[in-house]
Amino acid sequence: MAASSNAKGTQLEDMEEDAGIKEEMDSDEEEGMKVESSDDEEDDLSEDDKENEAEIQRLEEQLSINAFDYNCHLDLIKLLRQEGELSRLRRARQKMSELFPLTEEIWLEWLKDEIRLTEEESNREKIYELFEKAVKDYICPDIWLEYAQYSIGGMGSPAGLEKVRSIFERALTAVGLHMTKGSTVWDAYREFENVMLSTVQPPAGSVPTPEEQGKHNTQLERIHTLFRRQLAIPFMDLEATYGEYEEWSDRGVPETLTCQYKKALQQLAKSRPFEETLLVAEPPKMAEYQAYIEYELKEGDPARIQIIFEQALAENCLVPDMWAKYNNYLDRQLKIKDLVLPAHERAVRNCPWTMGLWKCYLLALERHGAEHDIVKDVFEKALEAGFIQATDYVEIWQVYLDYLRRRVDFCKESSKELEELRAAFSRALDYLKQDVEERFSESGDPSCTIMQIWAKIEAHHCKNIQKARELWDSIMTKGNAKFANMWLEYYNLERAYGDAHHCRKALHRAVQCSSDYPEHVCEVLLTFERVEGSLEDWDAAVQKTDTRLGRLKEQQAKVAEKEANQAVQKEGKVEQQRKAKADKKSQKKGPPGGKAGGDKRKAAPADHQAWDEDAERAPKRHKGAGDEGAEEDMEMEMGLFGRRTPAARTKGPPGAKKPQQQASTPASASASSTKAKPDEKPELRNDNNSVFISNLAYTLAEPEQKLKALFECCGPVDQVRPVFSKAGVFKGYGYIQFESKASVPAALKLDRQEVEGRPMFVSPCVDKNTNPDFKVFKYNSAIEKHKVFISGLPFSCTKPQLEELCKSHGTVKDVRLVTYRSGKPKGLAYVEFADEAQASHAVLKLDGTVVDDNQISVSISNPPRKNLKDQGGFGGSMSTSMPRQVYGSRGRGRTQVSLLPRSLQRPSGAVAKAENGTAPTDQDQEFKKPAKPLSNSDFAKMLFKK
């Protein structure tokens, strides 16, 4: 053991040298961190120094305007450190640490700079204070190790040895369970105790005194204890520590320690996959940390849960959900004040824009008995944090007002706490009216919830019904008099704490003013008079309600008449359109004198119908969240892909027959073949070799040649079939058919490639008649936390300009400007960041900024959910029960006219009430039930029933 100690023992000075305590600054370091510049040096400033000084002044001015600019703080510290402006550098770091928790890298750089510059023993306490601030921001093993090593240099002071051991013990408590980095702190602690062992070891060959032997044994026991404690904790290199203990100990390894070691190895085997996944994962590793945290929560070890939360938050400090989950665990499980309150304080410093974190912080302060001044100070900071929504301010005010109400002793008629509560209510109303409305153009409290609570407190606790009535009068004057539920709330308050006179007065005003549910208010008034009123009161109530309900019926009759007139007008327009279409068809018949049979079109198979006829029925793709917000996209119905289109649209002479008609008889076929062009021979369609393209500009010149040149990089192109309107105008979509199926995957990769300023959509060519469940586009209606939506942009804003604006707040993965079909900008854009933390930071920094005299609004992308009507159908049961062929590609027939005879039509909803007591017949019930799709024979049977 002595030999082992001598092998390790290089005395305390070696430890100090490793810790960097006695490092001296060489001439280069002194020049790089000089305190002040002399007057001669200022005269000889280089151009670079002048530019740096100007940049420093610009950054300082910017921070004076916006002190919460995180990146500006970093740039200023970097420049000041480069210039060696020590006093200004200290102030800049101090100011930043007051506003934000500093990362491990920033703290280590600051601490090492201060250590190199502090040689006097009297200044060591300042370094200790700096370390104490550093270890509170994040749980970082490297900072604790640096702290412990620095404390070794102060062992010469009184109680220096106890201080070193105290810091090491605190470090083990904080980071000793860190599975990958915690062992470095344990090893440093044991190495320190080994050095201390060498200082109390008796000289070789001498007989130690009892006192010396006692110190030696005590020191040996410390090292044994450290080994036993460390080997009971799962670390990634636990086997190496066990081997080191076997080599060091002259007692052998106790059996109890071996059992603890094996148990730790078993726990390590369970946790190793999570640790290895974290080591290879790319930042921010949110999914990996979430899985690890869920595992530790199931295991239930509070220390392990805390360390993995801290490890995750050190890398994802700007994720509010992670902080909320951690604080929720501390509040409900550990409930230790010294752990809970610092965690809440760090959460709001990292994510000050998140109201939920401030709310939990205020509740935690009250729960753990914090002083009133501290709670008040935290609330004032919350108001200055800059929340994203107006409702956030309403909710934070409610939390603070609840706290103040719980402080009041209402048994006393008047108290300081009660006056403070009333002053807070008054201030809250003024704050929402002035500050919040000025920023959001709304108070966030349209129902006057805060004022309602104040009125209830005055009536219930303070017995001041007059003040409650004044508050309710103010509530009604703020646009709430038209809502029946508001009047009933006031009525219930008067019912509980007022008198019958004011109850009756409130209900009469409700009958007169409410516009959403006047029938219900009338019923409440009549019920009240049955219980409380006299005959005169009952007559007045009946007259009041009859008058109100009479006016209501008149209004409903006018509305019904207006709707009926609109329906008649709409039906007339439909009839006009039907007649116009019939006249147009009659004009398209063949020339007079032709055979009657020759004018009839022979039914063609489904695969020989024109592609463009069915393509004209292809609906626009609805705006959706997962579709990157493209408003004018197209959703491809599968019936669209089961058709073919001519290779080129050519206009024949008047009366010329279409290719389908020319195949009616051999004679007509031979006659028409002399007129047909050589390139109008039938095409061979192959969906497996084809793709569908859309969202192209209508003004695209020579689309066939351009599209062929664009897709030739994917493989040999067999056909290009752009779709034209009857007037010969390109409709913005078409089909590309390749010679080989292998070219299709390469073509699909061209989806969203810009063609003359518009993103081209490329999708598979699938026949929905044979594959009805196929969907080309799938949308995500959930909130996209990694993406922001920007509105109010100037129309002149370009994609590079917007990317330049956003890249300072995170890694920009994609920028997309929303345009009309014509390509004109809408002033809207979506910006996708690398993670949700960067997107949240961008919202905080960019919302409300001015771009080319336009104030923009920035928020997290939260698209509305798509309802059934947005999906191209009716949205009711009819669309699912009836065959698709009945409705066509848009969900209804192109003429919008029902083909069912009127004698067979029945209401689609519930059967109406029987008139004159006649019950519904079985035949009516038959039409009421949902039926399977009807064939032609079914329709024939229905007709013959009549």
C-alpha cells in the first residue's frame, strides 16, 4: 500500500499544477488580457482596433435598447475579450448573467480568465462567489471539477482542507450520478485523498506514534469509503474502477461490496442503451432524452430522475415543455424547497416568454412560504417577460390575484391585505385595458373574468353588494349585455347575496337586451315570478316576455323569407345554366342531312375517354398544415389518373368527328383516315411509367417542350401530355410518361421544384377506380413547433431577404413565400428552423419587428384542423354510403341536378313529423334507412313500383 501511495504521490503541488492554480501568465496572455491601454497606445491604434471599438460601441447601444438580445451579448463579450478590455468585459459578463443563465462553455471561459488574473489570496473569495453562481445555472460536471481543483489552491488558509472536502462532497451530490462524466469527479476526489494520505504516512523504517497511526488509518478509511460509494453507482467505466480498487486495497474486496458492484452492473446494462444512443445522436436529442426520462420515471429513483432531467436541460434549455415536466415532477414528488424553487427560477430565466412557467413559479413560491416581497417581485418580472398572447396576461394576473386573496383575513372589516387586493384588481383592469390592448388590439378578457371574480369576492367575503353591482354594470357596458349567460351570472349573484327587487330588475334587462338565447331568459323570468312575484309582477313579466318573443318571431320570419328568396333565385340560376348547356349541346350536333345513326356517339371504354375531360374535374388541393401552407395546391383525386389525353390539341374543321366516333363503321373509318394527321394515332397509356404534374403557371409557353427537357434527366420520355382548355389555354397540369418504370422515382424527386417562379407538384399516376384508398398528399393538422408563420410582409420581400432576417435566430432549413396562383405574393411566409427551441426564440425576437415599413407578426405554425367539407366531399353520411360515380370527382354531379325522379325523392334527414296524424309509411322508412349503392336495375325496380 505504501508503494502504491508513493507511485501516486507527487505531493499536493502536482495536484495544484494540474488544476491550473499556479499557472502564470506569459507575455502573450498578458498582452491579450491587458487591463488598460496607455495614451501612447491609443494614439497608435490600428485600423482593426478602430473598427473593433466602433463595433463595440454599436453593440452596447443596441443592448441599451434591447437588453434581452442574447446574440448581441455574445458578440460583445467576444470583442471585449479580444481587445483585452477587462473592466468592460467583466461588466458585460455580469450583465448577461443577470438576464440569462450562462452555458457551461461561457462559464468556464469566464472562470479561467478570472483565475489567471487573480493572484492575491485576498481575492479568492470573489472567485468562490463566481463559482457559486456558475454551479446554480446548470448541473455541469466540468464546472464542479474546476471548482474543486481551484479550492485545492486555498488549502493554506484556515479551514482550507475542510472547504476542499466540502466542495467535493457537494459536487458528488450534484453530478456524482452522471453516468458518463460523474466518474471524473469521483476519481479527482480519490486522487486528492491519496495525496493527503502520502502527507500523513510515516517515514519508511520508522515506528509511527499512535497519533500518526490514527491519522493514517483515518485517511485510509476515507479512500476505502470513496471506493465503496463509487462502486455502488452505475458508470460507463465501472469495471476499470473495480479493478483499480482490487489493486489498491490490501484487504481484498469485501463480499458486500462485490454484491453492490454486481447490482450496479445490472443497472448499468439497462441504462447503457440510452447512454450510447445519446452519445451518437445529433443535437438537440429531444426524442432520446424523452425516452431516457420515461425509463427513469418508471424506475422511480429520484436522484437518477433529477440528474437525467438536468442533463437534458443543459442541452435543451430553451424548451419550455421540458422545464414544465421537470418542475411538475419536483412539485409533486420531491417537494424539497431548495430543489424546487431554484429549478423554477432557472426555467423562467431560460424561457421568459412562457406564461405557464411563471404561473408554476408563483404557485411554488406560495406553496413553500416565500416572503410576500419575493412573490411580488417575481410577478413584476413576469409582466415584463413579453408573452405571446393577450390571454397569457389575463391568466398570470388571475394567479397573482388568487394569491393576494388567500392572504386576506376577511374576518376583519379592513386590513392592509384587503386594500392591496382591491388595488391589484384595479391595476389589473387598467393594465389589460392599456398595455395589453395597445400591443394585441384586444384585452384578452372579453368576458371580464377578472371583474366577475372581483364582484364575487366583494359580495361573498366583504358583504359589499353595492360594489359588486357597480362592477357588473361595468361588465355589461363592455359589450356583454347581448349574452344571456352573462345576465344569468349576474342574476345568480343577486339571488345569492342581493334581494328580489334587483333579481327582477336584472331579468327584465336580460329579456330586453339578450340576443343569443332570449327564450331561455324569458323562461327564467317567468319561473322567478312564479316563486317570488305578486300578480302585478307576473302580468308585467308576461307582457315583457310576449313582446320580446313576438319581435323574435318577426325577425325569424324575415330571415326565413330572405333565405327562401335566395333559394328561389339560386334555383332559377341553375335552371338557366341547364338550359344554356342544353342549347350548347344541340348546336354541337352534326351537319344536317347526316344519318340519324351517324350522329349518335358510340359509348367508348373507360380507358379510351379523354384525359382532359376528367382532369377538368380535378379539385384544388385544400390548404393544410402539413402541406407547408401552400394555399393554391391541388389534391389529386384518383379518378383523374384513369384517363388519357391526346398528345396534341388540334382543331378540326366544323362538323368533323372525334376519334371515338370515327371507329363506328369501317367505311367512316376509311373516310376519316384520309383527313387525320399522321401523329393522331391512338396512344398506349401506361400508368406505371407515368407521373402527374400540376401547379404550373397557365402562361407557361410551349409546355410540352419545356416539360420534356425538364424530365429528360430522369430517363427517356415517351410522351408529354399537357392538358388544355377548350379555348386552347394550358391548364397548369398534365402527364409525363417514360419509356421505363425505373424513371418514375427520379421524377418524383422533382416535386416542389420551381418552374418559372412556381413550385411544380409531381405525384404518382394511380387509377383510383382500382385503388380507392390511395392518397397522394397527406396533411398534418397538429402544431408545428419547429416552424413559424409570418404575416404582414411587404410584397417586395424575397426569399433570400427573409432567410437573412431569420438566420441570426437559428438554423434555417427552409423558407417558403405564399403566393397566389398567378405568382403574386400574399405577404405570408413559412420559415422552418432546425428545432422548436430556435423557432420559439425567433417568435420572441421577430414578432412585431418592422420590415420595409411593414410591421410583421410571427407565431408558431398552428394550422386549423381540416373538416370533412375541406376534403372534397359533402362531409355527411351520404358521401360515404353512395358510390363515387354518382357524384363525380368533386363529390357531386357536374350539373348539380339530381338524377333521381322527383316522385321517388325523400328527405335525407330524419322523417318529418306526420301531418294530420298520418304516420310515416313503410315506404318512407325504406328511403330513410341508409342504403348500399344502387345499380341501374335497382333504379328500374323503383320506377316500376309506381
